[in-house]
Amino acid sequence: MNFLRFPLNQQSAGRVVEATLSGVESDVFLVDPPNLRSFELGQSFQYHGGHYKQSPIRLRVPRAGDWTAVVVPGAGGTVHASVRVLAFG
């Protein structure tokens, strides 16, 4: 599966993660380590985010912990992405 991964490390609940996309519409979501593993194995997983046609995209970290932002490009396309944690959200 073609996807981009951006480790965010430990984040506090409520922090805002901003993704900026260039290319096709994409799925953008936050996952914790167990759900990242499930995603990579093609199993069902829980995430925070969705499918987006425009950026920037802002997602709020739902609970404190280790998080990864994932960007999955839409069918047949490519996407370039940058992800950052905002100092204030």
C-alpha cells in the first residue's frame, strides 16, 4: 500500500496537527501504535481524521500518547505532504 508516515512522538491531548497536501485528494488521519500496526497489516483499525479534498487539514490529538500522522493518496494518484504540530491550536 502506498502511504506517507509522519511520526509525531508523544503529544498532549488537544494539540493540533496540520497537514498540507499537494497532489490528489487523500485520506489523512492520526493513529496510535497498535492501530498503525493494524493499518499496515491491512486489518481494521481506529483513527482520527478522514478523506480531504483541500488543505491545510487540522486534526486535534484526541488523547495524550504516541501518535503518527498517515497520508494515503486517492486512487491512482500521488501526493506530497508536510505535517507539523502547531504550537497553539
